Amino acid sequence: MSDAVSPLASPFPALPAIAGVTPHVARAGYKDWGRCDLTYVELAEGTAVAGVFTRNVCCSSEVEIGREAVKQGRARALVVNAGNSNAFTGYRGREAVEQIMEQVADHLDCTMDEVFVSSTGVIGVPLPKDKARAGVEAALVAAPCSWEEAARTIGTTDTFPKGALATAVVDGRTITLAAIIKGSGMIAPDMATMLGYIFTDCAIAPGYLQELLSAANRKTFSCITVDSDTSTSDTVLAFATGKAGNQPINCSGCPGADAFAAALDDVCRQMAHLVVKDGEGAQKFIQIAVSGAVDDESARKVGMAIANSPLVKTAIAGEDANWGRVVMAVGKAGEPADRDRLSIGFGGTWAAKDGQPLADYDEAPVAAHLKGREVSIEVDLGLGEGRAKVWTCDLTHGYISINADYRS
């Protein structure tokens, strides 16, 4: 992880142990760094799993295998490698993943498709089998670690470890969701994000967990962007051990289903925001609220067009109230929009209404708002009831510095 910490960083939360979940870390040495870079999480028998994965067609073998394995709905282990994404590595990359799966499956006496593997880092370099084998071997006998250690171990260009916590009352029992995530650049998921893992003691059917995770993803991970680039490895997995002892949730009508869904949404939103706040070179966290669209999906697409605009992002970095750039981004989104109904504001102050600059527009409060760490942009299309919120960060010289020498 980077030595320089993002000014938007949050302290790591006090995540409790989750019954049936035991994290460990070890050093495989995928890069020349003096820290652990392999995370192994052992899961109790019968743990349910759900997942969402990148839509990048040049995805890693880890993603291809994970997409198929998640359909059977059960998990016994998770292995995360940091420093090497193992993407665009052909049969050698796939063999490395299968080796890890077989090694862990033999240890746990489970099937290979119950072992989930993720990798993150440089693209185009096969994961070294010897280092992977030694790293997994060390992790299998390592003492249990804290959630913060696990979160720090999965990081690459991240500047701080990221964790999230939520609880809900289900069937008269308090269930807990603890989550860790990594991500800082190559962030425009449109499916999931980077590498994120949610662990809960709730008893829930795999199919319904998948339904809820997919729904949460649409409102959170698919509404963030750092640089408009979709990773080859993006994965979010949710694991439910069932150890809370509640009556299993298998549909929306079950007791506590709404409460669990709300907690899952909450923890996903927390993680999504943390990734944006650690955007490479980020100095400001930006929320874009779009209303008045023809529908919610159209509103999201307009918001993402604004969030992905280098001109908008650099204007925010320079604390320049250049609302004309927002107009441009709305117009290029490819969604229904009417110039003469468009309204734009910053931090609750409207700069333009119904397609025209306000005659009494005072830029002073907008300029003051843009000097803060958290910036909001409001857009009303004036066409319908559709609305959405998306999140991004500013674009600074720091992003260039980090990515210009990423491999070296």
C-alpha cells in the first residue's frame, strides 16, 4: 500500500469476528515488497455465497472460474493474491488458479468449486505457481488475523485499509455484516468493483443472497467511478455462514428479509464510497445527484457521464465553478435531455435554471463549497421522475504520477 494516505481516508472500523469465518494472511512475495500479500479466509461448512463480477471481456481466469463456481451457491474458502492480477495470462494463469483451488480443497476436504480465488495487480504476468503454492501453504498454518490486517494485505495502490460494518435484526436475532474492500484506480465497475468481500453470520439461501447482492450492486458499486476504466479482475463476493441461528431467509416475504437487504445495501454503499475516497490522487469526494430524468437508469447514465468527464473532474480539482462543463457532460451522455429544461447547481446553490443562467447567480457560495473536501453537483433534467446518485473524485496530477510508473 502507498505510504501517502488519502486526505479523504477514514479510520478502519472495529469489525467483530463473524462466526464461521477465520481470516489469515501470509507473504507469497508476488512483488518485491516487505509485507503480506496473500489473504486466506476459511469458511464454515454450508456457507452460502453470491457474487458479481467484471464485464470486461479480457477478464482473468479467477473471474471466469468464479462466475461458474458461484452458481452452485456454496463456499469453504477465499484466497486473494495482491501484486499480480493474473489477467491476460492464458492457460498458465488458469493452471495457477486451479493449483490454488486444489491445494486448499485438499486441506479442507471440500470440492474445488467451493474455493474462490481473486488476484489484483499488474496485468499480463502469469501468477508464479511456486510462490502461490508456498504462500498458500504458509497461510493454511498461519494464526488467525484481524480484519484490518486482511484488508491491508489485499491492497495495491490503496493508501488505507477499507472496512465496513452493518447489523440487522432478523428473526429476533442480531446478525452482523463485516466487509473489506480494495480499490483505488481502474475504477468504473458497471457490475461490481475492484475486490470486495462481505461476511455475515445470517442464514440465507444462496439464490436470494445473489438477488439481494445484485440489487445492492446496481445502487452502489455500479454508481462509482474514479477514471472510467473497468478492471479485468473486479469481483464482489458475499459469504453467509448461517451461524446466527435465524430462520433461513429465502424470499422477500421472510421475517427480517427487508432488514437484511437494507444492511447489505448499507455495507455496499460504505465500501463504494471508501473506494472513491481512495481514488488515485484524489483530493475531493464528489456526489452527483441527477433528478428529472425519464427513468432511474437514464439518470444513472447521465450522472456517470458527468462523473467520468475529465473536464468536470479537473474543474473540481481546481475549485473552478465551471458549470458549463456539466452542461457538456449531460449533452454527451446519449440520454434524453432538453437544453431548455436543464438546471444545474453546486452544493445546493443553483447556477442555472430551465436552460438559462440565473440573473442573480452569486458564485461566492459555490466557490466556498468547492474548497471543501466533499463536493455535490445537482442536475435536474426536467423531463420525468427518474433520479440517481453517483460518486466520483477529482482528477489531479497525483493520478498521473501513480499510473505513469505503476509497473516500475
